[in-house]
Amino acid sequence: MTTVDRFVAAVIASPSPYTELDQIYVHNRILALVGEADPVEAPDDQLTSLTDALVKTATQSGKIDRTQSDEEILADQLMDLVTPLPSAVNQTFWNKYQTSPQTATAYFYQLSQANDYIKTRAIAKNVVFPAKTDFGDLEITINLSKPEKDPKAIAAAKDAPENGYPLCQLCLENEGYLGRLGYPARSNHRVIRLTVGGETWGFQYSPYAYFNEHSIFLDKVHRPMVINRQTFSNLIEIVTQFPHYFVGSNADLPIVGGSMLTHEHYQGGRHVFPMMKAPIDRQIDLGIAGVEAGIVKWPMSTIRLLSSDTDALIAAATKIHQCWMHYSDEQVDVRAYTDDVRHHTTTPIVRKVGDQFVMDLVLRDNQTSAQYPDGIFHPHQDVQHIKKENIGLIEVMGRAILPARLKPELHEVANYVLGRHNQMVAMHQPWADALKAKYDFNESNVTEIIDREVGQVFARVLADAGVFKWDAAGEAAFDRFVAAVKAV
């Protein structure tokens, strides 16, 4: 059997709409996509192997150009053939939900992996290791999964007209979208429809997952991110529907927010983050019955709320958020506004433990200053050689998403501290010199030490982003804010 025949057999055997009677039709659909030349042989019958071989066939036959964009578009078109229609995926999901929410998400997660929407092979390239710190074991990842953009595609996209469809990569209109230069292929993409806050939302997985079952919950309507009472209600409603998942929202301001502020969405999944393991440092009284509250022992300023009464929990979160929106404390550089520009918001995260909902509210401030032009509560310049980007939801919870450049750069740092020939970039020099003065490096300990010290830098990154520091002045300031919340 040729690769085309083997792929046809895989399509017929898959949960796609096609049956034995559709074999000839499917065969011709594939030939239309890849060309009629002798196909490249695949090493095995794995769907990804067959797809790779058919993409190579298409480049050799001249059906597509040998560019990253064209190859990804074709690969997703082929995978679309083995994927049920959106209506069928939704029907199966909600049928399985009647058994349990876990059964439904397990089906959808497996489907999203099997059809290569979740890029499991790319994700496996990521570097992941733990790092012990004063705030517990943080999770360090160097993100190698997202492919580098093809220079040819970048150049071509510059001259390509923008059609404004879909409006962004989070819109429901991405489901089944072919893709184009500079915009990802989504032919094999499926979205579960659900109701949140009385409105239609979508539920999908992240193609380049940063943690287990990394999910995205997105508004059907393309409208900007906002944190308010409805947000807290929505998060609780989602966790009620999927009690085995956490869900949280990036902040709704630049610098302290995520990378997609133009479309209302949340992230969730099945992962226990370091922040979730962090203990309560001290209990606090917010003056709301039925809600336990405390300050979390965490580098970013976090209030934890626990309650089985969702109305009381939403009221407590709203009270904290609204107070913080207008709260200033000049003694610790906390200012709600400058020239009528708002600086304060929160990053909320919700999960369920037993019959109680747990909501962590992280206080955020996006001020800049002459001393800290990137952000007063943002990674400061002396740690930006490791992490310069925004501290979003995932990192708030203690999982570092570090840039791919660090893998080769840290290798050169290791060469430097071992006294070997190296090409270490200049921005690592002060850090590397400090490490050389602190440790006696050798071949057997260099990787372990550098990994541990990267973890210490990430802990500092989080501390920089914390509005109330873990010192006498910061703790006193946090207590003043809590008193202000109670007084509201």
C-alpha cells in the first residue's frame, strides 16, 4: 500500500464522517491536495508520519511551496479529513458529559492530540525542570515548541493584504480556517460550545500547551478583556461545569496582562501550580460572612478566598477588586492613577477543593517610572537577561515560560563558568561572574547549579512583580490595604 492508501485507510477508521463507501472520494481528495506523483513513503502508520510524508510529496510534486506556512496549511487540511465535523464533536462531547465532565474532556483532549491540533511532538521539545526557592518548588520551562517564523513567510506577509478575518486568533471563526501567510492554519481545529453567564462561549485546547490539558475558554463576541464582578461569576460557573479544572484570567491591562487583550478569554486546565500549594501566611477579615480569607505566602501579592457559598465568594472578590482599583499607598510606590490613567487590576484564579471554591486574587499594578521604564512591578533590568516579557497568568502561578533563546545561551554560560571557549552574550556577564564567585564549577555540577540559579532568578522576577514586598514595610502596607477593603 502506498502512503496515500494507508492514509485513506486511517481516515475511514477514524471518527471522521467518512465510511467504506467514501474510499475513492477520500483518495481523490488527498490526490487533489498532494498531487498525483508517486508519494513519499512513510516509516509507519502513525497519522503524523503519514501526514509528514504526504506534505513532502506535495512539495516534491510542486503542489505547494517548500515554506513553513504552506506545509502547515496542508498538514492541517489532511488532518481535517480524520476529524469529525464541529457538530459531531459537540454532540459527542455533551453526550459524554452526561457520564461525567472528566469523560467529556478526556474525549476532546484525546481527539485534539490525535488530529495533531495539539502539537505533542513540538511540545515534547520543551525544557522543563523544578527549582527550589523560599516560596516552594517553582516550575521552569524553556519554550521550544512554537516554531520560529519562516523569514520568507514574514517577507511575503508584509506585502499581503490584511482581510481582518478572523479578527484574532481567539475568535470562533478560526474553527476550520485554512490559514494564510502570517496566520496559523486551523482546518483541524474544533471548539466546544457552552454557556457562560447566559452567553455563548467556546472551549478549546491550546495547540502549544504550557501545562497539562491547557484549555482556553473564549467569548463568542470579539470584545476586550475586562476584570469585574461578571468575570468572577464566569470563572466560578466554568469550574462548576468542569470541577476537575482550574480556570483563571489574565489581567486586563498592558504590562501586567497577557498577550491577547483584545478578546475576552480565560485559561484553565488540569495542573496543580506552585501557587496552589503555597500556604496561607496569615488569616484576614474582610467583613463578609461565609468566606475565609488569607494572605498567601507567595512572591506576588495574593489574597486567597475560600467558600462553598458562591454569592459570598463573588461579593468578596468584587469588594477586593473594586477597592484595589482606586487604592494608592505612596509609601510603597502604589498608585491607582496617574493623569487619569488607571494602573490597578487583578489576576483571578478559581479551582474547587472538595465542596469549596478557592479563588486566588493577585494584585497587579502596571505603573512605569524613569527608574523602571518597563514597569515598576515588572521584571527589573538586572533579571531581564532571563525573563523580560510580561508576567501573565501562568507565570503568576509559578510556572516560568522562558524564551527559546535561553537553551543555547545557558549552554554558553556553562562554557564560560567552566573556563572553556564560549560565545556567551554580554547581557549574561554580570550574572555569570556572580555565579563563578559563588560556586566551584565542574562538569558534573554545572547544569544542576545553573538550573537552580535560573529558578532563583524567576523567583526574583515574581518578587519584582509583587506590589507588596515580603519585608516589614511591604507587609505593613498589605495590612493597610486589607483594612481599607474591610472598611468599604
